[in-house]
Amino acid sequence: KAGVTQTPRYLIKTRGQQVTLSCSPISGHRSVSWYQQTPGQGLQFLFEYFSETQRNKGNFPGRFSGRQFSNSRSEMNVSTLELGDSALYLCASRPASAGETQYFGPGTRLLVL
Amino acid sequence: LAKTTQPISMDSYEGQEVNITCSHNNIATNDYITWYQQFPSQGPRFIIQGYKTKVTNEVASLFIPADRKSSTLSLPRVSLSDTAVYYCLVGDLAGNTPLVFGKGTRLSVIA
């Protein structure tokens, strides 16, 4: 079974631009979560989507948004990029059932100049 | 959300058994304990998960005492390739709360 895939793997943007990252979960998984990882703050939870609805949300500004499609694929958007948004963005998927853990993709490395 | 406390770093020689302990004093009845391994610039990789007592798979064992306020990840006979950051997470896997990562334990395996 294919794992979680994320595109693109690397991205360079400039301040003020916006960016959209994509995540394709493991087949059959209905929950997708997004995390931001930086050297200073570690792995921080952004939000989780389940059946196209946001189920949980972390403590990030409104510039960070996401959505999930009917096929469970998810996108994350960051508007008005800031230098501090440079990070590894990780997507994880899991089945809906209790007791199932989540599996991570390889991440998208975003550099904001 | 249950918070976890782990040692910041550990060193070990190749071939030794490594035990990393995680404290989670306010774990809830419906919470599971999960451990992940992460190499630089890669996504975390699932290692093992459990609810109580002992769980073993092909790469690690997880020991959870009866009060479930802590857990210990045991890595048998580590090699240089086990050098990584290890995260302990506690969360409700039904999805009612998100999984929260702590700072993790940076394990360095020395030849």
C-alpha cells in the first residue's frame, strides 16, 4: 500500500507570496493532519481534517488554512508568507477508527526569502 | 491534552539496549501511547503503540506500568542507524483531540 505523499517536496517563496501544499493520504484513510516543524518550535499541530471537515485546529494565525476533498486528499495554504514560515510541513493520515495511529509523509520543505 | 516529558538526549554504544522513558502523568482513560522515530528532514516514522502492559514488534518493545503514568521504549542492540529523535505521544486516537508532539529525545549511537 502506498504511503502518504506530499507535493512539492521543496519550495522557495518570497515574503508576501502565498503557497499551497498538497497531501495524498494512504488509501482508505479519511483523516489528514498537518504539522509545522521548525528547529526552534519543534513539531506543531496545525489542523486536522476528517471527511472534508476541520476536526481539530492548532494555535496558528488565520493565514494558515486547509481543506480536504471528497477523495480525502488535502491541501494547506499559507497566505502572505513571512520569513518565520520557513519550515518543514508534514502531513499525516490515519483511518477514522479508534486505536489506529497516523502515518506521516516525507514533508514539504518551504523556504521563505 | 496529556503532556509528555522525555529526556532531551541520550548516548549509547552500538549493540547496547536503549531504554527511553516518557512521563505522562495526566493520561486519560481513552488515551493510547505512541512512539515515533524521526531522522533529519524526514517525516516521523511510527515505531510502536500501546495502551497497557507490554507490546513488542520487530523493532522495539513498549513497557507501560499499571498506572500508565509513564512508558518506556526499549530498543534492543542499537546500531548507528538508530541515531534519531524519538517522540512519545499520548492521544485519543478516536480523533477527539490532536496528537501533540513534545521535544523528543535525541539518541546518539556511538561506534
